[in-house]
Amino acid sequence: MSSRSAAPRTDFLAHLRTALADGTFQRLVLGKPRSHQTLLKLTAEFVTTGDGPRLQLHFHHRERDLTQPADAAAVGAAFDQYLGPALGSAHLFATTTSWQLELNKKGEPRLSRAPAAPTAVPPPHDRLKVRPLAPADAPWLQPLGLAGGDGRIRAEATSKFRQISRYVELLLPLCREAGLAAPRPEPLRAFDLGAGKGYLTFAAWHALAQTLGRPVHFTGVEARPELAALCQSAARATHCEGLEFVASRIVDYPVAAADLFIALHACDTATDEALFRGLRAGAALIVAAPCCHKEVRPQLRPPPELAAVARHGVYAGRLAEMVTDTLRALLLEAQGYRVALFEFVETEHTPKNTMLAAVRRPAPDAAADTRARDEFAALKARFGIRHQHLETLLASPAP
């Protein structure tokens, strides 16, 4: 590798060492496994122990996971060792900035910078103790078919279990930021609309009831009666207190008030319907994983400088997805929420891997609301968008 191409890698390592030294480090994630590699992902982060916060490295292999204690030198050495031969991307998350290093097929690095995600991260000594989901602590994995009678994850369910674990890992700090981790006299009210086979509904219940130890009334809503019955039976058999599943179409199920509102993979404008219902329910945290962005794409009229990009169907689709979800984020920000869009799971598990998380601000911020409305109008005009479903719903009179 030439000295010129090595500069981004050297710069990234320097930012990593600085973040570890000055206390701004949050997390390091190495991913994008090379062909025929058994190591799929490597993370470095703080965990809370009886002796205080400690750095640890977590190695995600195809067949097993390995966790080991580390210090700043060990984290830097792991980056140096595994980026390139085994893994092709690195993400550094710090309190004010995030850095991303990507290697192309020739091994040439490209470094990019972005503002930190708008999620309040507590200092290391006050962090949640986030551990990988342990099958021994989650007996509901067995009736759902993910674990065998011995409690071990089935070989064919390894990828799905990794997705579930990642979901819990993302959900816990969001719950904390939304104030759902704090003790309260009444149970939390949580809803998952479109629960499907229940994997992620059980995982979200586990995060609230088991990891955070909060009493919760958690309802999974699923239109297919056989799936709702299967999940309800699994919840009762494994004593998941406060968790229930009902068979109902999403549009027919009433949600008057909620603390946590989840809608994963609601198709096209169904995502807008779900976000709208979460807003009307006054949810402190709304989590969605949008897919099938059909409404905006036929309206899309890219500005001249992007016309060549949108000429290709695959890129026009991606552009429509980015514009759609950014418009949704801005509308939520205008309604008093802090919003983040980020990768849910690696693309080798599913191409629909964007998660939208909206946390209600603790206090009104008129300036932020106005700025979001102005940015929404500007983006909509820039791309020739005539209508957007969430905007239409918000403009309709309250029932």
C-alpha cells in the first residue's frame, strides 16, 4: 500500500487513539467481512463491572462469539490486525464526531467524517451494562425455534440470533435516553405493531423487563392469527410476565397512549401510518425500520446535479429511500423529537437495514421545530415531491 493510500488508515488510527485518551470514545465497530472469513464483526466498547467501567473486545464469529478484556493499546492493535486481512470497514463513534474507514476491493481506504448521532451517551461510569443476549437467560428462544432443548442456538438460527442481539444492543441506550430505564410507579406501555413471528417483540420485552428490570405491559399485534397464537403460547409457557400477543390488523387495533411504539418493516406508507400513531399516542420512543419506499419514487424529480445519478434504476431507488426517510425524520423533529437514522443489521442479513429512532425531547424547542419544518419544505421542493403521507396525516384534523 502506498504512503498516499495509507494516510486515511493512519488518520483513523490517530482519531481512535485520541478518543481513547481524552474520554470521548464510545464504540469501535469493524465489519464487512472478507470472503471465506469466519470473523464477521469486531466491537470495542465499555462495560460496567463491579470494579467500574472496563474496555472489552467482542469477536463475532460464524459459529461462536468471544469476549475479552482490553485496554487502549489492545483496541488499537486489534484494529491494526483485523482491518484489511479479515474485515473491510471500521466505524469509530465518539461523543462529538464519528469516523468511517472503508476499504474497496483493492484494499484502498477512504475516510469520511460525520457528526455524532443525536443520542445522549452517559459517561462510562453511568453506562448501562449491555451484554450479548445470553440464551440461558432467554428461555423464550426455545418455543420460537431458535434454540434447541439443550438451550443452545441452532446452527441454522445463528444469523437470526445475531440480529436479535444487535436489536437489543441498539434498543437499550434508546430506552435510557427516552427515560424508560428510570424507576416509575406504573408499568411501561409498549406496543409492537406487526409482530410477525415475534422474535424482535420478545427481544424488546426482554430488554425492558429483564435487562432494565421495569414492569411493562407489552402488546405484540399481528394480523395472522396463527402467528399471534404461537407467540402467545410461547409467552405463557416461558412466563414472560406482562407480554401478550393479539390477532388484529394494525389499522384496527386501538393505541390510546404508549411509552414505546415499535413498527418494524411496515411497507411503504404503512410506516407513515405507524409513525403517526406513535405521535398521537405520545410515545417517548418510536422505533421503525422502513421498507418498500413506493410513494416518493414516482414523484422524484432530482435537481440537475443529481440527474445522472437518478438515471440508473438502482440508484434512483436508493435516492428515493434516503429522501423519504429524511423527510420522515424532519417531520418527527418538527413534532418535538430527536431523530437518528442508522444501520440496524449488516446487509448480509437483510438489505432492509435502516432503523429510524425518535426520542421525544424532554423540553419544547421552538427553534428546532421551526428549523426542521423549514428543512422539510426545502427538501421537498428540491426534489419535486408533491405529497408525503406522514405530512398529510399530520395536517388532518384530530378525531
